[in-house]
Amino acid sequence: MIRVESASREHALSTEGEREIIETWSRELFAQDRDILDKLEWHHVGPDTMCIKVYCDNRLVSFAAVISRKIRFDDREVTMGGFKSLMTSQQHQGNGFASRALREAERVIFEDLTADVGLLLCFDRLSEFYEHRGWERLRCPVVVTQTRGEIVWPFAAMALFQSDALRNPQKIHLCGPPF
């Protein structure tokens, strides 16, 4: 039996065991990228974060998170639902669990957070997964904030649009660190 849950962070990670599982997945799944990831300052999971969990037979098999933030599309302020940290245990990959987490995240972004746009940042090698699920690769610069100043996000940025009005921006500013 497959079950999908979403809740604010304070209600979502109810057990220390689940936190440990997610930390282990993060180390394993992003081991090849650790040098790159460690060079950037990140928005950390906090009380403003919605967590999505997918269970198979009452076992956590996939996890993702969504944050809400005001960002700038060109000169327009919009509410973004930032999709982050999609992880599925290695033994459960290829079974549709990540897609289930992504669909729930999309619902959270547009229904619960009433965001104008969904946005995700990922490595180029992962963008095809999201493109097959309706996310569009952005062609404009995406600016993120770091202590040393603003930088252009060096990897793929993808969006899911609520309406055509926001399509084809010239520049996006995340008004904070990457997520």
C-alpha cells in the first residue's frame, strides 16, 4: 500500500528515525556532488518548509520539501513554491515514488501555498526527469544570494507555471539563497 503525506515541517518529521533516514539518503544520493554543494550557502529546512513523504507498506521510501518565498520575475514580485530535496531510497528508485512526491509537491505549491509559480533548482543531469513531468527548463539567469554577494545559479532551473503570464522571464531573482 502506498501512502503520501504532506505537512509543515514541525508536524512532518515526527520521528528521529525518519530524520536519520533522510540524512542518510542525502549523503548517499548526493555524494558525487558534495564538493559543489558544500561551496554554496543554502536555505535550510525550517518551520516555513512543507515536507512531503511517500510510504510503501508503512516504510518511508521518498521525501521532498517545498518552501514559500517572494521572488522577482523581471520587475514583478511573485510568490514561489520552491521544490527541493527530492530523494528516493536507492532500492525503491524506478517505481514511481519520486513522481508521487512530485505530484503532491505540485498540489502543495498551487493549492496550499497558493503560489504563482513552482521553481526548482537541480543539476543538469536531473532536468530530464522533471521535463517529462511538465516542468519547463528556464533559459534566463536565476540570481541567488550568498554572503559574498549575488551569483547566477550555475545549474538547471526549472519552473511550473500557473499561468502563461510569467512565462519567458528575462531574469529571475530568488531574493535569498538557493533551496
